[in-house]
Amino acid sequence: MPEVQVVGSLPAPETDPAAGEPVADEVFDRIARLVHRQLGVPAAAIVMLGPTGQTLPGAVGFPEEAQRTRRISLPQPLTATVARTRTPLVVRDAENDPRVEGRHQVQDLVACSYAGYPVEDARGQVVGALWALSSEVRDWTEVDLATLADLSAACSSELRMRAERERARLAEQVAFRAHRRSRFLLGLSERFARVTTLDEVEDAIAHVIGTGTGARWVSLALVDADRRHLSFFTVGHQEPGTTQMRSTRLDAARPDTHVVRTRTPLRFRDHAEMVAAYPEMRPVGSVSEGARSFLPVSSNGTVVGVIACVWDTVREHDAETAALESTISRYVALALERVALLEARRRVATTLQESMLTAPPTVAHLDIATTYSPAARTDQVGGDWYDAVVRDDGTAIVMIGDVAGHDVHAAAQMGQLRSMLRALAWSHDESPAALLSRLDRANDRLGPSAMATAVVARLDRDPPSPSPGPVATGAEAGDDAAERPERAYTLTWSVAGHPPPMVLRRDGTVQRLADVPDLLLGVVPATGRTDRTCRLLPGDTLVLYTDGLVERRGVPSEERLADLERVLAGAHGEATSAVPRALLRGLVADPQRDDVAVLAVRVRVPAPSGPPSPAGPARAERRVASDDLSDLGPTRRWVDDVLESCEVDDERRRTAMLLTSEILTNALEHGEGPITARVEVDGRRLRVGVRDGSTAEPELQSPSPHDLSGRGVLFLDRLASRWGVERHDGSDAVGRHSGVVEGKTVWFEIDRGSRPLTGAVQRVRTRPATPASGTVPLVERVLPREDPR
């Protein structure tokens, strides 16, 4: 009798996961025991047909081997007959029944009489039978058969119930996965919607892929603009060992370049499979032997990048993971397009802002420095501005303002206000209050009708003293210097709803120019405005700033102004150009919430003896703190001030500052105290010398291109008109050097009519040439200037 192949899901029996064998089923075993007790038969079983043969999820009375393995093997199974006919099979005597071929034997169990009823699954297919077996000929009564029919129906009901439970479990799993996928895609959308830079794209990729797929490492590679190379952008989330292949040509035999060329993803179950396809990738992956995937990132039909994912373990790439990766690739492509658009907008906005915030002018006797820092996550422009105007009479007018807003519209309004105020300051010789009143009326009548705050400050220098005072020995002058009254500045300012100006005095104290501010611009154009005045002495620094420097949510304004005073006091001694940046570092949090503009104006310190005159050169002397390098910057600034007050041009001042830094640094690092800087300027040349208490002489060296030092004497040799070293035996030690027996002065001179940085000039030596490395002779090394004719 042929076997019947049953198609469909076969529920029970369950399988032992360790041995791969069927196991007993408690429910079906109980039904088999009921048949055994109710019908009084020696054996009963539920037999199921399956692809692997006949199994016994429920059995009683069978031989030990069959009971243990829950399997039977019959060449012509009667259960197949029941399944094919879908009717019960009742045999009184197997020896004399033409429907069967004699008795059936399962090991030691011989069935002479048996009855089997079909068992159906949830789809109504017969998948097995419930059997009652007798070793003797038996007449099956109607009660017996009714009992078997009821119990087989119970088996069918159990199978249907299990199928429903399984269907419900699978539906729950599908729903759970769908819910998890929906939540993941929602989080993915929210995460990528916030990215504005490539760094944020990298972090988002690592987070979402790591969460969604379990990848251990994630890398983003971008195609270069020439479309010849593929360069990995990520570093922090990259698989160890990949950095050695950070950039490669697109024609290389690699999976990532293959993805770029073909626009199709590649997936490998482990590292060995990847290496088998691309041997060049063997060096990559020494840390992990797990799975890999390479996903194209396409924009407008062109692959612009590749996402490389690495797992810790071997894994098969199923359809769900592939669909998820495809979704991630699309989100990354959109994020990269957004970043490119924002970068283009930032470049345009920055160009606009820079065109409006021009570099401050050069003002005699004043040192002006500015900075502008836009708020984070904006178009990098805003309504903050600064400006400085120098009138023909030398009067300097500095201003700062803030239009409400942090976008291109605010920048456009700012540009109009700034241009109007700039023109008014140039064309009208009026006080700051009058200028602000004119600006407020123009803002109302001519546009842009903007709401803005502003400060306008005017600096008028004192007239020169009619005659010098009595001769005295000054701390900053030579012994023959004349004591002159300081030429200071009168500061006149007016505030239109703006934070108060600050003054960093030369002694390190900070003065807040606080008063009740006038009404901001754009409210009542006819409102009255007030001028206020104070004095700025040489060395004092005026600081104007916008509210983004001092405003912080939840912090009182008075507390923030106190913080500004503290940070500004800490900038005492810094170069003017460093003051605005120091305030930004000390006060502005990250991320920056508001635009910030800062303008600093320092009154330069002139030579105490006055500028060069027929009566003699200008001279100035300054003691340098020798404990560390902290006084290097202030001393350089003092030298620059003295040279500027003597009307030395910018080109020679820059050269002098470079050489001054070299000889000062050498004295502070290798010399001994006391250290003194001395400047002397006449109509022909300028001279700077640094004296210290050490006799160790500077060395002329030949540093390699990689050396970070050793070029000081080379700079002197190349850039100075003359330079040399003077030794002191103590006979000339007076003033601050009294008591010092020995020492030296390293000095240089620059001719005011020479052409600095024009190339090598012929050297005239007073003794044989000095070796390339060694001690500089204690004589003048003369580098005569070229004849300009």
C-alpha cells in the first residue's frame, strides 16, 4: 500500500532541540491513555505523518524503543490509508481482512486487530490517526468506535487550537516587528532631520545603524569631487585597521568602490567570504571576522558615498535587514543633500556678513581690534555690527549695534543702518548723541524702520603740549628724556538701549561706563539722547560689545556684567587683537545662542621723550619681568606703540616686531635678570636692544626644516640692517641695572629708508667669518643697506 505525502504544516510532535528527535506530548499521551483504559486495549497511539516519517506524539503500550524515540517505521503504514480515504479504518482480524495484508508488527508488539480514526489539522487536512491496537481478534463495539471518534475529534481540536495559538503568536511577532520598525523609522527620521554638518551625519549613522541592525562599526565614505577617489570620512566609528585604506581610487578592486561603480549593495556573511571575492580586503578586518555590508548612498541618480557596516559575528542578511539598510541609505542621501545646501547658504551668508563687517581702519595712536561670532544653527549672519570711522581731523568714531534677529533679513537691516550711520559720522562733525538722533530719524523716514540698539563713541586726542616740562629721569624714559604731559583722549559716547561700554585701565582695573541708557532706535525717533564723557589715558582700552556676549538664559544681567569685568581684567597685558577673542572664550557658551560682536580700542603708549626731533632721537626703556614668558606679549606691544608714536611705517614695524620677539624670547629663556628693553628712533633708523645679566652669547645655527627653534639669529642676519652683541662689565650699570656686574645687550637696527625683506644683501665683517654654528663674536656684524639710487 503506497504512502501518502501530506502537504502542509505538521504541528505535534515537538522536537528535542539537542537530539533532533520527537518528544512526548502530554496532551496526546493522555488521550492515548484514555483509549487504553476505556477500550481495554494493550496499546494505543496517535500517529502523525510527516516528511521525516511516522511519529508518535502520544503512545502507550508500545515497545521501549518506540516509546523512547517516538518513531515507528512501517513499510505500508495504515495511517496513510486513513489519510488518503479520510475515513476510519476498523479491522477485526488482520489475517482474514482483504483490505490489509496480514498482521502488523512493531518490534515486539503484534497487532491482530485495530481501529484507526483520522486526525485533522486546522485546514481540514488529515495529518494522522488515533489508533487502538489489540494483539487478539476483537469485535469493536459501537461504544468503542464512538469513543475513538470522540477522542480523535479531541485530537483534531487540539491541533486546531495549537494552530490558532501559533497563528496568534506569529501575528503578534509580526505586529511587534512592525511596531519596532515604525518606531525605528520615526526615530531615524527625527535624528536625520536635525543634522546640519557632516560630523552630525556621521554620529547619526553610527547611532541608527547600531541600534537598528546591531552593527559594531559603521563608516561613511564619500566620493571626491573629481569622482576618481573614494575617501572615508568617519574616524571615531570606523573599524580598527580600516584607516590604512582611508582613500582609494574608484577603479580599485574593492567592495566599496564596486558599489560606487554599480550602484548596487554588497553583503557578506563573514570576513572570509568578502576576502574570497576581494583579496585586497584581507588586511582589513583583523579585529572582527563578522559580517559586512556596503550600501550605496545615491543623490539624483549618482552614488555620492558608501556606508560600510561591520558586525562582530557571522550573520545571514535577511530581507528585513536589507530593506532597513536601504531606508537608511535614502535618509543619509537626504541628509548629505541638506548639509550641502546649508554649506552653500553659509558661504553666501558669510560672504554677505564679511562684506558688511570690514576690517577696522588704521588710526594713528590707536590700536583697534574687532571680532564677530554668529549664533549656532543659523545662516551664520545676524543683526550685530561694528564700525570705525576716522575723520580728516584725526578724530576717531567707533560704533557698535544690534538689530533684532539672527537671519538674512536682520543682516539686511543691519547693513542699511550701518551704512547710514557710517555716512553720518563721516559727514557731520557732531556728538554721538546727535549722530544717533539723526540715524533714528533716517531709520524712520527712509527705512528700514528697524528695532536696534547701538553705542557711538568719539575719541578726541588732546592737543600737543606747547613746551616740554623740566628734565627728569622717568621709569619709561632714558636718563636724558624730558618729562612731558601725557596726551590722552576725551571719550564721548551715547547709548541707545545697548549694554554699557567697559574700559580696561592700564593698571588692570575695569571701569563700567554705566548709566541709564537712552531709548533704543526705531521706537520714538524724536526722543532726546544724552552724551557722556570720560578720559582715556595711554594704555587704556575701550571695549564695546553686543548683548550676545553677556546675556544667558536664567542668569541676571548684573551677574553676567560682573563676569565680563572679571574676564576683561584677566586680559590685562594681552595684545589688543587678543582681547575680543579672550572675551568670547571666557563668556560665550557652546552652543552659541546669539550673535556676538566685540570692538576694542586701545590708546597706544608713546615714547616718553616724544617723537624724534632736531633736538635728539626718541628714547624709551622698559623693565621686562623675567620670571616667565608672560611679559613677552606686553613688551612687544610696548615696542610697537613706541615705534608707532614715532611714525614708523607698518612694514618696518612688523619686521621690528618679529626681531624683537626673537631677542626677547632668547633673553627670557636663556638669559638672567634684570632684563630691559630699550628703543631709540631718529629720522634715519630705529634701534631695539634687550639687555640681560647673562654673558652667554646667541648662537648662529643651521636648523633643519623640521626644527621648531634655532632661527632667531638667522632672522637677525637676514632682516636687520645691522645687529650685534655688546658686552657689559658693570662700569655702565646704572638705574635698574645698578649692582649688576656683567651682562650683554643684543640689538638690531633697521634703516627707515631701507627696503625690508628684499633679499640678501652683502655683508661686511670686521673679522673672519663665523662658522655656520657657533658663538657670535662680540663685535658689530654690519649689513649695510643697499643704496636706493
